[in-house]
Amino acid sequence: MRNLCSRVPVITDDDLACDVVESGQAAWTVEGLAMLLKTSTNFIYQQIRRGLLPAYRVGSMLRLDPKATANWLRSRMMGSVQTGVQHG
């Protein structure tokens, strides 16, 4: 497995994470997004299975559109701010 750390910056600020995700020129991988958000790949796959995070297949691989993924992330941020609930 390739080392994604050199390609994916580690982000701690939520707004900055949205900007990084959205500015991507290529589709995100599940692994790359999980690393960026400091979460597990299982969590990302779960969001895709539930239909909450849009994804598409390229062969057997899942890919995430940068703009759609940033919108998903923003919607989760707004929900956590309004309800005071932290999302995993």
C-alpha cells in the first residue's frame, strides 16, 4: 500500500478541511479522505452505504467527488454546531 501521508495533508481546522477537500483536482479515495479527517475507513464506507456520502465506482474502487464530499462535510459540521452533537 502506498504511503498517502505525503499526498494528503493532516488538517485540524474543520473549515480548512472543507477547503482542502473541495480544492482537490482528482477524486478522493476512501483511504485518503479517512486520513484527512482522522477517522477510520469503516466510518467512510458506512456513510457511503447509508447513502449519506455520495460515491461512485471506477471498476471495483470507490471514488469521492471533491465538491460533493465537501458539501457532505459541511452538512455534518452544520448539524454538529446546531445540535451540539459530535459526529464520529
